[in-house]
Amino acid sequence: TILDDPDAWFGFEQEYTFFHFNGGPLGFPINGYPGPQGPYYCGVGAMNIAGREIYEAFMANSIAAGLLVAGFNWEVMPGQAEFQVGAADGLTTSDHLWLARWILKRTAEPKVEVSFDPKPAQGDWNGAGMHTNFSTAAMRSDGGFKAIEEACVLIGERRQDHLDEYGDNYQARLTGHHETCSWREFKWGVADRTASIRVPRSVADTGKGYLEDRRPNANADPYRVAARLLKTVCKLG
């Protein structure tokens, strides 16, 4: 049985990496490395971005399919990008993400391979995650920041239970570096990209909204991620 709650909303930020058929990330020189991270994030220009035509074709195909794709951006490492799906209940958002992954791989297959590996390149390069935005009706209501704080505490008490559902090889990505919190600890904070759970500044300012669990891997099963949050926060299952 797949757990769901129509009043609990999810938004997934799906990161992925394009790979040459020879094995290296798109944008990496053959048998070499590009310049350090910095200019690639939300970048523009042939020296910074590779594969835009594939990305835009994927987005067009997803929109034509009626999927809840909400946006996209280039990520920190060359050849790495992200698209967002949601917001809707956990089952709907997971369905749409699952189909979007298939459309992405099908769109890209004539030119590149798509990888959901959480650490696609070793060294000083960001990993690939599936940041999960989550809210309940109480969190979205006036004064909902208290419900967000309570949810963060509950999630922290089940740290390993969540990690077990957040994708394979999370240890390689959740190192405490590259905008992650180490998998060995749990912390949450406002506008903190080094936290396990980040609460956006806008949410803190308005006193209601959602939280972002930054730990799920790019290769995570969205149904399992959603179910774990519903079990912990909404006491389902």
C-alpha cells in the first residue's frame, strides 16, 4: 500500500547528470577536468553549459505530457542539472516524477546517458540529490512555523529510518561538504544549505509554509521518501 494524505504536499527537486557515451560527464574534457565549480550554476555560454537542447526538449515533452514540472536550472557541476515537480499530494507528485525520469532518459538517449548517481564525479564536485519540499495543512496555516519546528524534531528523532529510504550510497554524497550535512548527524536551520533540513528564509519571515529535506539522493524512490515523511510527521501507516 502506498501511503498518501491529500493535505500533505510534496515538491521534488530532481538532479541528474548527463554523461558522454565514453563515460565522462558532459562538459568534462576527455581524460581531464574542467575549471572549478562556480560559473556553471544557472550558467550560460558554451564554455559553461553543455546539453541545453536536450534539457529544453525534455521540458517541452514533459509539459506536453501534462506533467507537473515547475521549473529547471543548471547545477553546480558541468553536465549536471535539475528539474522540479509538484506541488501536489505525495502519490501524484511521485507518479509525475517517475514518468518525468522516463521521459528524460528517452529524450536524451540519442545523444547522452542520464545518470542519477548521487556522486557522479569524485573530487571537489557537488553530488546529485532529490531535495524534497514538504508541508502539511498545519504548516501552511497562519502560525504554521510551530508545526514546521515540531516536524523537524520528529524527523531528527528518526534520522536513520529516513536515511534508509533516501536512496543508495547516501554516504558518498552526505559528507558535510558541498552543501550537505554529514549523514552521521542531523540539524535543521533557516536558510542553511549545510543543514539536513532547510527552512527557507521566506517561510521564517511569513511564519508558515514548508520545509526542505536536503538528504534524499537523486536515485531515491520518491514513493518511499514521501511515505517515510508521512509516517514520521503525519503518523500514517
